[in-house]
Amino acid sequence: MTGWFSFLHGEATAGDVLALARVEQVLRDAGAAYDVVWSPGFRADGTHFADVDPAAYSRLVFVCGPVHGAQVEELHRRFAHCVRIAVGVSVIDADSPAVTGFHRVLARDGAGDGPGLDLAARAPALPEVPVVGVVLTHGQQEYGGRRRHEEVAAVLTRWLAGRDCARLELETRLDAHDWRLCGTPAQLEAVLSRLDLVVTDRLHGLVLALRAGVPALAVDPVVGGAKVTAQARACGWPALVPAERLTGVSADASPEGSAEVPAGVTAEGMLERWWDWCLADGRAQAARIGAGFRAAESVPDGVPDGVPDAADGLAAALREASETAAER
């Protein structure tokens, strides 16, 4: 079985791969054996055209996408002895060699008949995966030599790439003109509240996730700990990894010291441990903390009447400052 997901310079879209899954389901039910050819750029460990001996096959199925171009025409030449069928495809030019080279074309559109349902629609059900917001910063130059932002981001993104999750790159910066960014805090909170988890090295990535009742796996990108560590403590949030745990840098560079790290736990092990906790017990704890932030009066589970912050003392500070100034 082939498709645009098979070509070296093709692409594998979610729709293509789901269409393939639908065809695999049909072939399995029919008791037909098959191999799938993948692009080495998408699945390096799969079967590639370079591995395939055309003589070993008697049939070729091309799945999904437009039937056109030199790469499809090359399939007809290389597998000329095979029965060739295209299924769930779009026909752009019915007279092109890419189309006429097939013995049968079971099109979804463009073949003269009415449009048919795309194969992806009836693909087998998929497993649920967590939706994870990723909020990272590469700035904060004010921390000078204690900065480990680039190193932390490199470790986190490499690790996240290996997790089975839906990743959303998010930005706390608001912009009234860039459609890719939120324009108001309400817009960002609407996104955060729909997530299962936030991975962040930003103070507001942590706080806004908890405000929305969503667990956050936080990393402080400053050696020795800085505002992310301080805010995690203020919020009573335990899922915090210090920069030196990911980068191997000693915390001695900072007089603030660092958070305790369990002996013998690797960087990946610590991230995975907090990941698992956030998606289990951390959900309820984040919900309680978020409820405490929003509380105007007493709420269940021992959360106090709101969580105090610096603004609680602002009015008194203004009065005292004014009185002191008047006495001078």
C-alpha cells in the first residue's frame, strides 16, 4: 500500500494516515496480507521504497490524496506487472498518465460521479491522548549568567517530542494584530481551560494554568531558582523542576540555592514522574488551587477565602504613604 505518505518528498497528513487505517481495516477483514510503504522522512524505521522488491508483489493500492504528478507515474512504471488500484483519491485530470495508469480508480471526487465520503471519516476509533500547552520563554536577560533558558527549552522540547500527546505551542504575550496570538487574557484562559496539562518555564505559564484549574509541569530556567520557583511555592504547587536538574549545572552559582532533587532520578525520569502526577492526582490539586484563586467566600476542601496577594495591602500602603508624606 502506498500514498503520498510513501514518497521521500511527499507528506503524511493526519487525514492520509487515517485513510490508510480505513483501508487497512478493510484488507484485514478480507484476510488480505499487505505491506505499507512509508516516507523515510516520516517513519525512519518503516518499510521504504528502497527496501521493496516490486517482484514480490502482485497488487498495488494507492490511498488518498490527488492522483497526479511524476511520483505517481513512476509507481506505474516500477510496478507495471501489478494490478494497480487507487482508492479515496481526488482526480484532477482524468486523462493524465497518473490516473490512466491505474486499473481501477475508486475516487472520492473529480471522477465524474458524485463526491464520495473521504476515507478518514470512517477510520477506526483512535485512543485518547492528553492535550498539552507548551509555554516557553527565551528572554529574561536580566538573570545574566544564571540563565539556562535555551538549554532548558532544548531538553523540554526534545523530551516532549517523544511523548504521545497533542502539543499546542502557546504564548502569554498578547497581540491585537497577530491572528496567531491571543488578544485578551480571556482568550488565552479559554484555551488553557481546555487543556489537560501545561508544560512551562514561565511564571505566568504556571499561574494562568493553575488559575484555569489545569495542572502545570513547571521548570525554573534560572540556576538556583528565581520567580518560577518562588511562585510555585506561593501557590503551593509541587510539580517544579529546577534548571540545574535538566542541564547538569551546579546550583552553587546562585546564593538562593535550589530545590531538593531525589537522588538517582534522571532529568527525563523527573519530568516523567511529574507528568504522570499532573495527569492523575495533579488534576484535583490544580482544580482546588484554581478555586482558591477565584474564591470570594469560603469554598470546600479547606481552601481559604481567596488566596492573598500583594494587592491586598495596596490600599493600606497608599494611605500610609500619603499620611507620611503629609507629615513631612
